[in-house]
Amino acid sequence: MSSTLQSLYDLTGLVALVTGGGTGIGLMISQGLATNGAKVYITGRRKDVLDKVVAAWDQQKGSLIAVQMDVTSRESITAVKTMIQEKEGKLHILVNNAGQVGPTSPFLNDRAAPEHKDAESFGQGLFNESPSGWADVYAINTFPIFFVTTAFLGLLDKGSRERESTTPGFTSSVINITSISGLIRLAQDHFAYNSAKAAASHLTKILATECALKGVRVRVNAIAPGVYASEMTADTIPPDMVESIGKGVMPVPAARSGTAQEMAGTVIYLASPAGCYTNGQELVIDGGYIAVNPST
């Protein structure tokens, strides 16, 4: 039993792919997986950013490999799938992390703004958001969860079956990075982003259920982070800025943003033997944000 416990979070020999893996939360996740022994393919549209991350990696355990991939392009996804198939023949961990914010209505929480004069002004203020911006947000935050996951599903299933002989009960894992923004009943100035993340949360549950019912040996879970440093916010978040980013009715009980260790640790749990009995769930790591703000 002690030897089993010692290797509970060991990812040695596992192959992972992280979308948006070169910056922010994706980088936290990629480095955490590699540090625990995984071979991690980090993808993104900017190859130069990925190459810098790989060049800076100096750990003894695990590895990072830069691969250019556009998660909004079926052709690009297929090309990377073919490459993984040829080089590895399997996949054990897929992290769907790529995302962006999109259209905002900055007046929403400013009750002195003219858009709050009456219902007509309020409605028109929101109506002025860009429809193409909404489409772009869904194209990067929601659609890839379906298309990237389904593209790699066969390789993930192979990863489960290949690993079973050495780690009984092991199953490959899809981990979707959603957001508390998809769980709370506040718009936080961005209806598009929040609704797209809500769709991503439900997609996670649908994929998990359909895979389980159809005998596909792949678990699908999600992690909904609260306020974390990312390329969409900043490299680090001072405590006095946490509330301006979270835009909650009540402050974050933890009175700080989340750390890279907390994000990586949650992913490692789901991807490792420790998390192999967890399926179809969304783990919220938010310092208590949705405990004190209206949520679904």
C-alpha cells in the first residue's frame, strides 16, 4: 500500500497535450504535468511563445514539446492528431485550456452610466455588443472542447488500454478548463464569455456521459478556476485587484488570487491514478467565490 501511495500522483510515462499551454493558466498546468513526469505537448497559435517556454524548461523529470495548433481549425487539429499518432500511438491526458474574453459592456456595474437611465437604454447598451465578437468567443472557448476532444478520443482510449496492464483501473483523462464565470449568475461585464463558459461546463457533462454509455474508456472532467493570473489578466494579481477582476457582489473569502501550484495540483489529481474514480465532475477552485456570490 505504501508504494502505491507514493506513486499516486506520479505521471511518469504518460503523454499529455495542453491547448493554450504556453502562457497563463495553460503554462501552470503544462509545467505541473511535466514536473510530475509527463511528456507534455504544449500547443498554441504562436510558436515563438511556445519555443521560449520549452527553451526555459530545465527540470530533470518530464518534458515539454512545442507544437503549433489552432484549436479553431479542424485541419490544424487533425495535423497534430496525426503527429501524436505517429510519434506516440496514444494519449493519456488532454487539457482543453485555450480561451479568450471577447465583447464586454463596461457600463454594466457603473450605475451612474447613462445606459442605466431606463430599460430601453439598458437594453440598447447591451444590444451594441458585437455579434462577431460573440461568435469568436464561442469559437475559441466552447467549440474546441467538442472538436479537439473528439479528434483525440481514439488515442485517449488507446492510452487507457495500454496503461491498464501496469496501472489497474487507470483511465485517460480529458480536463476542460472552464470558469466560475460559467457558474455564477452575474455577467461580470461580459455576457458572451460567461455564457460560453457555461456551455463548456455542460459540454463536459455530456461528453462524460456519452463516453461512459458508449464504452469509451476516457473520463471527462472540468476545472472552474476563480481569479487566477493569466494572459487575459496579468502575470500576477495584487490582492487589491482581485475584486476588480472578480466583479462579485461579495469579496473573495480567500482575499487573494489562486496560485500556479493550486491550479497544477488540481489538474494532476484528475490526470493521475488518484483521480481515476472521478468522472463527469466540475471542480471549482475559487477561494470561496461562488460560496458567497449567486451561482447555479
